[in-house]
Amino acid sequence: MTPINSTTQQSLNWKKILLWAGIIFMVLFCLLPVLWQVLTSLKTNDAIAKLPTVYFPSFQQLTLDHYIVLGGKFFRYMLNSAFVSLTSTVICLAVGAPAAYTLARLKIPGENIILGFILIISLFPYVLLFLGLLELVKFFGLGNNYLSLIIPYTAINLPLTILVLRSFFQQLPKDLEDSAKIDGYNTIQMLLQIILPMTTPALVTTGILAFIFAWNEFIFALTFITRDSLQTIPIAISKIGGASAFEIPYGPIAAATILGTLPLIVLVLIFQKRIVQGITAGAVKG
């Protein structure tokens, strides 16, 4: 019996070693590019250009000049991105939640056809809508206006929001709604006071996905907004230039990237538990 137990213990030890090796590899694989970007944003220009490459700079090779060069104007770009992203996300959830609840609970004619159209739209490459949206923006005079970004971002994120929230609403027991109707709740009261609080993880998950898309979107922001004071972070980063046409400002670009990514990291860390609940809730039925 002893050799069998020792063999089993050795196999378990190997499994643990392989498991931890895989975890460490994945963590390094995901975090090393981020660490390299942070170091690049803190290294002096000489350290960035030095050969062989300086992987771990000394204290004398570190500087905050790349962040200082961005100036206060960059925070204006961050506020623009925050306003556009937050507004489009709130509108998307405000419109998508009632629509998803309607499709999940109310039997309406042509429901499958509507769901089919929503699915097709969610899979459609949004870049192909660019020319049509450009003509609409010109026709309604929305150029250099936040609405020229808020409306397209909301429309692009809305189909996915409806599909995700509908699946969560379908998993809720109908007994809760029947009890609420007996207590005198109408549909709107029931949705706002009972259903939505129970699906907070789904709202947070879909909201963050919509927010990240709006925060990182480039093509529409580049074309529809030409006024410098209204531009968003992706456009601001793309406009960073060196002292000459042949110089690539790696340091300022890395610093701007870190500053532009930091709000998303903070947002995900704050709502981490809700995001995990929203992702895993669809895998369990009960």
C-alpha cells in the first residue's frame, strides 16, 4: 500500500507543479507587455534608445518628463473620453434593459425575427457603417459635437446589450413577477424595483463592455471630431509627434497609453466581483 500512496502523491505533486507553472506563465505573458510599457514611460530617451536594450533601468535612467510633456491638455482628452463613454453606456443600458425584458417575458409577434435581426446587427462589422454614418453626421450638422460619437456608440453596443440582458432575464423565476403583480406592482415598477436590482452583475458586465468600446474607439472619433478641444484619448495619442519627422516619441506615447488605460483598470478593479458574477451567472441554472 505504501508504494501506491507514494506514487499517487508524486503524480499529484507533478500536477500541482504543472498547474502553477501554467499560472505563472500566463501571468507573465499578460503582464510583461504592460510592465514594459510602464518602464518605457519612465525611462529617459537615452535609455530607451540605448543598445543593447535596457530592460531594468537604473535610478539615473528614470524620469517623469514624458508625463510632464503631455501637460494638462491630455486630461481634457480624458474627460472627453469619459463623458462620451459614460453617456453612451448609460443610454445603452437605459434603452437596452426594457427592450431585453420585453423580449424575454412578453410574447410579441415576430419575436424570433426580431432576435434574428438583433443577432445579425451585433455580428455586423461596425466599420462598414462608417460612410453611411458620415453622411448622416454631415446631413444633421453633428460634426464636432459629442452627439456624433454618443449616438453611434450607443447604436453599436445596443444589440449586444439586449442579447446579454435578455438571457439573464430569462433565468429569473417568474414566481417573483407573479408575486409582485399580486402586490400591485405594474410592469415599470417591477422592472425598476425588483428585476434590475437582481441583474446588477449583468448590467455591470454589459455596461463595462460598452464603456471600453467607446473609450477605445478610433475611426469615428478621428473623422467626426476635428476640433482639438473635443477629441478623445485615442486621437490624442495618435497625434503625439517627435521633434522631427524622423523621431518616434516612444516615451510620451507610452506615458499617454498608461494614463489612458489607467481609468479602465481602476473601473475593472472596482467592479471586479460584479463582473465575475455576471460572467459566471449564465453558466448556472437554478
